[in-house]
Amino acid sequence: MNKRWVFQISRWLVRTVCRIYFRIEFEGVERVPTSGAMIVAPNHVSYLDPLWVSIPINRPLRYMTWDRMTRLPLIGPLMLAYGAFPVCLERGDRAALKASLEQLRADGGLMIFPEGGRTRSGRLESFKPGVIRLALDTGAPIVPVTIIGGYNAFSPHHFFPRPFKVKVVYHDPIRLSPPAGQCELKQYQQTHAAQLQGIVASALPPEALPLGERQAMKS
């Protein structure tokens, strides 16, 4: 059985399980490019995020995952087989950056979690600017994605997923133009990372918004 059939069959199995257990719903899947390089950028609430986001996308995606996860028995080899590649969170990881660039320059799809790690509070964390730099270096559009309900279903504080409803929203792709001068690059990345975070936040319920935004809504 070739890898394409393995991908299709496993995707169908995962979708079936998620529809039954999480009553998962998808909105805006038609906005995801069907070919060419792209960066899929969801909020990060669970180890199951890559599965939830990938289910309706009819093309393989590669994604970064914590290097410690790839060393786990059974789970680690399975994650690697389905497109994950390890990244060391404690330091800059040039190998992970190289793998990301190679995937995008080969017109592949790449999933990156701009928060850098799972939220432990359930609220959206600040987005790091690295995803913006990667998009600028490769010309790949960014597809913002909002995962709703995933924290209740399988947060970092739970050992086993719970049958809470999950919804995944795919927003319009963002295409970036390089800043006019190199000296403006840092501010450009920070500004667009904040804008990307705002798009993802736009579909979240109030209790999942960053604390400052939630307080601003109440005032």
C-alpha cells in the first residue's frame, strides 16, 4: 500500500472517530489552498491539534513537534511517519528551520503553531514572529486557523481526551509583501504576528481570548 493510500485511509479513520467522539465541525475549508506552498497557523491547545486541523485538508502536511514527543514509544514513530519533524524548544533549532524551508520551497504544506507551545490557561498566547519571517523567506501564504473547544477536550492538564465538542475555523490566506527596508524587518514581523493573532482570536469565545482583550470587551 503506497503512502497516499495510507494517508487517505488514516484520514478517514481519524475523521470518523473525531466526528463521533468530539462532534467535530469545520468551517471555511474551501479557503485552504489545494496546491503550492502554504503555512497553516492554528492556535495551540492540545497534542491533537495537528490531527484536528489536518482532517479536511486533502493534501499532506508536515508539522513541527516537540522533540521529546518524537522519542516516545509507539507515538513518536507514528508522528514521524505522518509528517512531524522534531524541534528543540529549549534553544534555536537550525535543523527544524531547514526542514521547514525545504518543505515550503518544494511547494508543500507546513503547519506551525505561532504560540510556540500549548496554552496552559486556555487563553490565546502571544504569537511569535518566526512564522512571519518564514512566510517572507519563502513567499508562502499563511492560513490562520482557530481551534474552538480543543482545550476543554484535551488540555495539558488532562491525561486522556474528553468528549467535548471541537470546531475548526479556516480563515482567508494572508499574503505578505516584504518591508521596504531591512531595518524595518523586526517591527514588520511583530506587527504582522499581532495581526495574525487577531485573526485567530476573532473566532474564539471570550473565555479563550488573551486576558487583556477579554478585559477590554467587558469595559
